[in-house]
Amino acid sequence: MNDVRTWAARLDDAATARQPVAPLSKDGLTDVTAAYQVQNALVRHRLSRGDRLVGGKLGLTSRAKQIAMGVDKPLYGMVTSGMLRVSGTRLSSRELIHPRVEPEIAFVLGEALEGPDVTVADVLAATRYLSPALDVIDSRYEGFSFTHVDAIADNASSAVFALGDDLVAPHGDLALTGCVLEVDGQVVESAAGAAVMGHPAAAVAFLANQLAFAGKRLEAGWVVLSGGLTAPVPLRPGITVTATVSGLGSVTLGAEQ
Ligand code: OOG
Ligand code: MG
């Protein structure tokens, strides 16, 4: 318990000071349960500063992400109000440590989802809107290098995210929906929805079912980021990144010079 508090404070300080730290796995963090306890305590730091819980996010749900980060198991984190930016925002380089950005499909829930037996069909029935999302990850670990438990403790590297301007009701086959990621107008990555667990709603179901182990659920009105569809790209100073998802529109973020 002592370690949990110390580790959470270390990650919170790293984010606040924009000073990365050594992975907690090098300091004795080994099991997934303890890692989620650290994550909980870390999120409580944000809530104590006035943030509200507004949803959840999946991490490492596509092969592309797993290969890029060298971790082969999915995980989840929690999303708070202070992470949300309007599409078109330019982020300041002083805000973050070494940000990377990735395209995702976001779900906005009209109804709560409570595990353990949530299915893809349940997720789609409970979804009010879909939106393209840009997820800016900013690992609090040196060199953006971590193990599965490290990334869990660090709340899935969550930093900032943006949704598209239009929220669209679910339609069509999300597994076959195309996603294109552009940097300064050049296509750098692309994927189909199926890149995330065969179907992005499967990632949301996975999250609802995982939360059930902790006696928690996804609430109505929450947003869920289903996980990076492609490898992330560094959010370098001066660049503009746009994700477009067929039938859902676009979302853009930039970084100041
Ligand atoms: C951890 C996972 C973060 C995703 O979509 O895979 C994540 C990381 O890659 O830093 O948001
Ligand atoms: Mg992500």
C-alpha cells in the first residue's frame, strides 16, 4: 500500500514537472493488480485537483500498437475532463514530455455498460455517438520505454485527446471502416477498424468486462477511446496531425513551434 502511494506520487510528479522517471518495474512493481492500484491512486491525484472522470481508454489493442511499444497485451486507463481538447487545438511543447499521437475510434455511451458479459452487440446498442479521436500519449517513463505493468500504472500513458466536431450515430460495419492519419497533409498511417481486436467495439466490451472485476462500470455519457489503430507518430513542434475515419469525419491537433 505504501509502495502504491509512493509510485503514484512519483508518476504524478513526473507529469507535473515534465521530468520522466525510471519504470516502476525496475523498482519492484510486478503484478497487474498492484499496477491498477497505482493507476487508481494516480487518477485520484487528478480528481483532487478538480478533474472529473469522463470515460475510459484502451491501450495496446492493435498489433500495430503492440509491435510499436514492444508490449503484447492490452490494458486500460481512465480518462478525465482535463485531458479533453477541442479539435484544432495547438498544444504547447511545455505541456508534455515527449508526446506521440495516434488515431482511434471513440465511443460516446448513451447507456451504462456493466460487465462481466458485455458483448460487441451490447456495446453498439449502448453507443449514442462515434467519433474519430486523436489520442496524445506521453509516457512518464524515460525513453517512452515500459512493460505492461508500467503502462497500466501510468494510466495507459494518457495525456490529452480530441474528438471530431461531429458526433455521428453508429452505422455501417466498424470493422471495415477506414482510418487515415495525416501529418502536415501527408498520409503516414492507415488502418481498418478491425485492426483493434477485430472490431473496435470488442475493445469497449473488454474494458467493461475488466472493470467488472473491480466492481466498476462504464457510465452513460462517458467517452471510451478504443485504442490506437496504427503506430503512433511523434507530436513534433510545428506539426499538424489529422485523423479521418470514413463516415465519422476528421479531428486535428497540432503542436506549437
Ligand atoms: C500505452 C498504451 C496507450 C493505446 O491506444 O495503445 C494507448 C502506450 O502506447 O504508451 O493509448
Ligand atoms: Mg491510445
